[in-house]
Amino acid sequence: MHHALPKGAVLLLDRDEVVANEVGAEEVHGRVLEESLQGGPAVGDYAVADKTHRSSTRSGLRVKLPTDLDGQALDPNLTRYSVELKTKILTRGGASYTYFDQARAVRE
């Protein structure tokens, strides 16, 4: 089955969640992929929201020009940077799960 709901480490983490749920274990992190189980909820029962987190901007970045083989020439326009983290929040009923999507450095 293929659908667009986010999932992380499906073969390792979420498989264990399903097994732990079946045997009644309580000290487990993650979520059961109920939508993949026979008789489970429909994919349409879930809402997915994107969220972007951005760190504070830091200054003092020194970016060397890749065209300078000696590594001495700097780009004077790139001196500030921050980090941007994108997540997806999966919600069904009263439960929400946050999945890491991507991270990148933002140079200014």
C-alpha cells in the first residue's frame, strides 16, 4: 500500500510499534501504522501539516569561494546564516505525531 502519510523508519520503529501494541507494551515511542492494518482507519482520517522552524541568525560566517584553489578568497556577501528545519505533523483525533522532513543551512 502506498499513501502520502509521513512515516519514519517503518521497517524498524513502526513495525515494533504494531507488535508492542498487540502485546500491550506501554514503554514504546512512535506510532502504530493503523492505516496499514486491515480494518484500520482510512488515510483520509488523518491531517498532515507542514511546519518550518528557523533558528536565530548568526553572523561572522566566512564562505570561501570554490573557484579559489588556495582557499583564500572569501565571498563578502555571505556573512550570516541560520538553520531551517522542516517537519510534518500528522494528526488523527486527539493524537499528533511530528516527523522530521529536512534541514538546511540558510546563508545570507
